[in-house]
Amino acid sequence: MWDNIKTPVIAFMLYALIWTTGCSKLVEPTEVTEDGLPLGLLCDGSTESFYDEMLFERGDCGSNSSSLSIPKRRLESEPRFPSPYDDVRCEKTLQLQTPEERFECAEIEFWHAYSDGRLAPRKAALQYMGKAITLNESVGDDSEVFSVHLSRLYQLRGMFYMAMGIENGQLIYLVLSSLYAQKDFARVEALEPGNFVAESFNLTLEMANARVIGKHELALAHGLTSLEMALTAGDPNVIEPINVGTAFAVTGVTMNYPLNTGLPQTTLNAQLEIGCLPEVEFCRQNTLHAPFARPGLEYHLASIYARLGMRDEYINQLDVVTMQDKYDQWAWRDMVEAQRANPDRLLEKFSSYGEDQYSDSYATMNNGCVICHGRI
């Protein structure tokens, strides 16, 4: 099954560490055009004028040089939409805040920077959250309410490490994930056992780590576990909101497994079985935290259809994307319109991976978070 998958682990580690520590020009913000639309370099040297500039090409440019493509740092430009958090950001210093204020203020800083997408605001928010966590850890409050609030900050910071590693070129957070996101998710488990959201994000890192070191059977086992968790979290006999959130956390990764593992088809089955429930706000409308949830999440399903070569379903789902609120304001509108005009382009990319190679998709590339959460 895995004979054609190459895993140059040492090369990957050295390349990642050099990229994060030794080549500053690779982590500087990329210039954008005057109208604010980034132009991305493609494998053949040409450019495209929408954010997911590598979506139609393999991350390895067809060389199949690694089982896990390293995402390029996302192109940066000032968000087109103002932050809804500007008026509620806390002016009082963390040391003067009550523990309850720190929980609230740190979460506000998280969403403010997470939706911005640029490295500098995210670095500042990460530092702010770290100080808030340290101060509140020293309070010594072991009550259930306090523990759940503290767990929330660890969960958000773990998600932040992942986002900055994938989107902002801070690869140390991926290469050494056990010291960053996974460490935070372990603290979540200690504070709030059974937090399925943190556990599902941690599983995506376990999948990636297993792939990098060539343990593909283990990676497959983690993938199957993650889908089973998505289906059975909470009451195993009822589809409820926790299932929806868990599914979206893992299916963007499991859809990219080799076709001969059966996991991409299992991913689709799980996604369709869970669906999107009306009691979940982002299933009905765009939200404060995810201002483009509706087009983004409907595109998520379209991408799974494309991965499986289901041409008619893929095309029909692209039409569904266009009917979502704020589609015309979405930064990826042009990307979707390009696919509607030529659906075979993405289908041919996925087809090029054959039966035994991992693929890459929007969810594992450098805009996987901001495609729903960004104000860009």
C-alpha cells in the first residue's frame, strides 16, 4: 500500500529548521499588488490572482518528493474588513485584570488576530495569551468553572500554534508540535477530560507526525480513530453539535489520505452522515468568529467530492457555494469561479495522485483557517 510513498525525514526536519531559523527572507511578508489581491507563484513560474494560489497544483509540484508537503507561508495583506473586536479589546494590563477578565480579554485577542491572519498580530496575541495563562495558572483555583475557562485558553492557544505553523510559516510549531500545540491539548485533557474538540485537533497532529516518520499504518489508525470520534462524540447514538465541530476539525486531513486506504471515501460518508445541524449557528449563517463560514464550509464538501473524482457532485456543490451569504464578498470567490469555469483542473490534480499517494487540499494549505475565519 505504501511502497510509492517516500519519507525523507531528516531532510524534512533540516529544511523545516533552516526555514524557520536561518532564512529570514522566507518568513518576511510577501508583497501584494496595489489593489490588495495577492499574486502567487505557481510551479511553472506563472501567477494567479486569488489567495489559494497553489490550490490547482500539487504542493510538491509533481515530484512526489515527500509524503507531507510543506505549506508555503500565506500571502499577507491588510484585512479588507475591520475587526469587530476593536471596540472590546481590553486596555487594562493583564496584571491588573481579575482572573475572569483575563479569560475574556485573552479570548478577544485570540479572535482579533486569528481573523486578521497576518503574522505580526498573531505573534502579539500569542504572547498575550501566554501571559494570561501563566497568571491564571498561579491563581490556585481548582473549581470546575475555573478549570473549564483555563482549558479554553489552552485549547485556543493550541489551535493558534497549528494555524501559525500551517499559515504563517512558523514551522517550528509543526516540527516540534509536542512542545507546543500537543502540550497545550494535553493540559486541556487534564483540566477538562472529554474535550473532543481539542482531542480531534491533537489527532490531526498525530496523523501528520506518523506520516512524517513513515509510520503510515499508524497514521491510518489515527485517521480511522478521528472519524469514529467525529461520529460518536457525545451521545454515540445521536448526531449533535459536538459531532459537527469534530468532523470539520478532522475531515480536511483525512480526505487527503491515499485512495487505496479507503479513508477518503469514509471521510465523505462521515461528513454526509453528520451533516450540519440547524442548532449549530455556523450551519445557518456566518458568525462573529467565522464571518465566511457559509461559503467556506460548503466549499469544504465540494473539495471532498473533487478529491474522490465525483465530478457531477463536485460541480453541483460549487453551485451551492455560490448561493451562500456573503459569497460575493468572500476572498475565494474568484477561486470558486475558476473551478466552475474549468472543473477538470482540480479534478485532474487529484487524479494525478493515483491510488497510493497522499494529496493536498485547501484544508492542509496556507489558508485552511482563514478561508472561514478570516476578514481578508
